[in-house]
Amino acid sequence: MYRYDEFDQDFVNARVEQFSDQVDRRLAGEITEDQFRPLRLMNGVYLQLHAYMLRVAIPYGTLSSKQMRMLAHIARTYDKGYGHFTTRQNIQYNWPALSDMPTILADLASVEMHAIQTSGNCIRNVTADHFAGAAADEVADPRPYAEILRQWSSVHPEFSYLPRKFKIAVTGAERDRAAIQTHDIGLHLKKNAGGELGFAVYVGGGQGRTPMVAKKIRDFLPENQLLAYCTAILRVYNLYGRRDNKYKARIKILVHETGTEEFARQVEAEWQALKDTELKLPEADIRAIEAYFAPPALTPRPEGEDAVRVARLDSKSFSEWLDQNVVTHRNPDYAAVTISLKGIGEAPGDASDSQMDAIADLAEKCAFDEIRVSHEQNLIFPHVARADLKAIYDELVQIGLATANSNLITDIIACPGLDYCALANARSISVAQNISNRFADLARQRDIGELKLKISGCINACGHHHVGHIGILGVEKKGAELYQVTLGGSGDETTTIGEIIGRGFGPDEITDAIETIVDTYLAVRADRSERFLDTYRRVGPAPFKEALYAGETKAA
């Protein structure tokens, strides 16, 4: 895990001191809210429907136990006892007082954390595969490159005032668990025929009002050209991206209107002038950053397989959790564990202060002091001895975090929606809770199989509904909440944007509509091994439309 150097700590401390003065002036009435707005946004402070909200950066989703305990302390001391983990691998606090913000940021700085560039038209938190460094299918750990990008992009003088916000994601495996094709820049770490590391580069992905899948503009970029090439992309965007219309300001619009080939040509031309400059990464610097992410010393634990086998026989619930929430590690004596923050009927992504403290204790004891946040709003222990899985499960049961639903229909991604967000048109949390309760039976969930359901409360798509196998978008129509359904989206290596299936549904209809869609899938799937997404791609929207709207068509 990366540790701050002297520059990092001094920089963050200075920012806290600066913002403290800005808050004092705002509270004293010396500056207006309009004058304060750009200052607070630079420090991750938003003004929501009911209160200020603070978004804290968790770079590439990696946390230590000490940092998690600080997040728990902030939730307990300055908020209402919980935090919300987001689809950007960050955490948000929905109720802190403005007067407490400087103290919160000082507390964060004490554990090498901050809220800088979690908002504004800048390069946001760089995200990565939550199983990075542990995944059996990984070519190399993408986090060192995410850290290089973080250092390069932090208060970058050229890229601090872009036409619009900018998001970068990195993955190191063929199976894309970082949704790189939904980002402004997506980087796929790979090896060429000569065994050299580099990146396939995707540009112009995004969701929101105009969802688009990123276009590959380079199949292989040498690893030492990472910063030079990203600089070239951002310079082209900064020069030609629209600033007159925020709805057309994202790089995806520029790529679309310019054309992929022409945009790539412009980037390549800019890169030619940069590739042999100081932006070319020295081998020693890459390896120095890489050293921070050396895997823990994984002591052989061959007794793990027998321990798991015995525990399976003793506990059906443990066996179900093992099947759903535990994945293969690169070391056969170990595993990676998903801790679901999607308890049945609960708000997706929320964790209480006591749960965060317990997770920190458990990570310290059994998971090499490392925790990850996934873009699917769950927590991860990336390195767990298989011999310790039953003990971890038992402790998760005690704190209410042993729900065995990873990748199932109740593992719902949802934004905060109209309960908190000033931009939202409709509620997301209550819809997620209702659907979760409807499909609470685990046997039914497992029969349905892998199904990614995602909910957004407005067109900004913070809930990633466009790439949900089933996506739900809350809109406002004639003063009422309405929920539009999309089907067939995917955010993996086969990224697709879901298709709008038909008219929207009211709050009292949407859960029934989802059940109808699921029942239709079960009726038309080829067999139990065919996933929802595969079935939809095979049969198309017709059977689902027929099931949802047949009565209306006949009546008309």
C-alpha cells in the first residue's frame, strides 16, 4: 500500500489549513455561497438537499485498518453513524456540519487521506480492479499505475479546470472488473508478444445523459509512456472540448463528433512531441512505486482446503456464502472475500461506524491489514487464508455483513437518489430496498443466477443503470416519480449500453415489473447455466416487452 512521503503530507496539511480559513470566512459571512462554492468543491464538499455532504477519496479503493477506523470515527463523531461507499470507490458522509469540515479533513490527513479532487472539473479518483494484486487471472497489479496517475494528476496546473470532470480506470486482467470502457480513459494492462508490459487504451466512455462505450485508440502502449500518452489525450480534450454547454462537455462527445480515427490521430501527433520528454517514466521510478504494492508474505496454509470442506458440511449458510462471496486467489491456499454491503432491505453501500470498526479489526487479524472498496459498493478482503474463512464468516454474521449475495439480484448498485441528492428526480434507496425484499429468498436468487441490477435517481447515472443487466432510471413526469427500465447493459469486457424497454413504471409498479422481467428470463433461458445477460443477448427484448406490456397493447 502506498504511504505518503514528506511532500504528500505537507501538501495535504497545507490544504486543510487553507480550507479552514475559507470555511471561517464563509461562516462569518465574509464570502457568499456563490463565492464559496468553487472553494468547497475543490475539497470534496457538496451542498445536498438537506445538508452538506463530504466525499472522501479512497485511491483505487485501497484502505488500511487504521484508515477504516478513522472513517468509522468520522461517521460516529460528525455524522449520523454511517458512511456511504460509492461507485467511484470513495466514501460519502451525508450529514456533517460545515463548521466541522476542517476538523474532519485534519483527521483524514492524520491517516494519509483527503477529499481533494473528489469533485470539480478535474481528474477524479483513479479507480482499479478491487481484486488487484490477488486475482488469479491478473497479468500484473494495476494499482502502481493508478498511483502514478494519482500523483501526476493531483492539482495538475494544466488539468485542474477541464471542460468537465474526468475519470480514469485501470485493470490488469482480461476479465474487466473495473468497467474501464465506461470511463473517459480506460487502461487495460497487458503484455505484448515479447512479454513487455503496456496498456490497451480506451477513450470516450461514459454514462449520464448520453451514454457511450469507450473506443480503443491504441492496442499497446509501452508502460513508460503512460503519462506522456494520457497527457496527450487530455491536451487534445482541454483544447477542443466544449465549454459552452456542460451537457456536451465530456470527452465522449468530442470523440464522437471528431470521429475515433481523427481523435486518435490528434492524440498520436501530440504524443510524438511528448514521448521522449520528462514525461517518459524511468524504469526505476515505476519499480519504486511498484514496491509499495508488493503482496503480503503469504505463508503456506495447506490445511485450508480440509478446513473449508469440514465447515461446508457443518453449515449450509457458510457453504452458500463461500459459493457467492469468495473467489479464487493467485495463491491456492488463499482467497479473496467480498463483504456485501447489500443486506436484504438495507440501503446499498452503507456501513455503520461499528461495522467499519469491526471490519478494521478483522482485516488486521485475518486479512493482512488490507481492505478494498469495489465500484459495486461492497468491501473486499483481498488476501485471506482459506483456513480462516469460517472464522471470518462467523464474525461477519455477528456484525450483519454476511449476506451471501455477491453478483446476485439483491447485490444492487444504487445512488443516494432523492433522499439526499439535489440533482435527483426520484428515489433510489427505497426502490432498491423493495426489490431486495421481494427477492430475499436466497434459493430463488441462486436459481436466477448472476444478475446485475443498477438504479440511478437521475440522468447523471451515478448508479450505473446504463450498464446494468437490468437498469432502472428514476425520472420526474408531471410532478411524479417514474422509473424507466433498460435491459441488456454490461460493464465488463463486453461493455454494452442497455436498451430502453418501454414506458416507465410508478413507484408502486416497478418491483412487480422487475419480477415480471425475471420470471420471463427464467421461462426463456436455454438452461440453468445461461445467465440473464446471455439470454437477453440471444432472444432480444421482444419476450420481455410482451410480458410487461401485452395487456396494454391488446387494450389499445
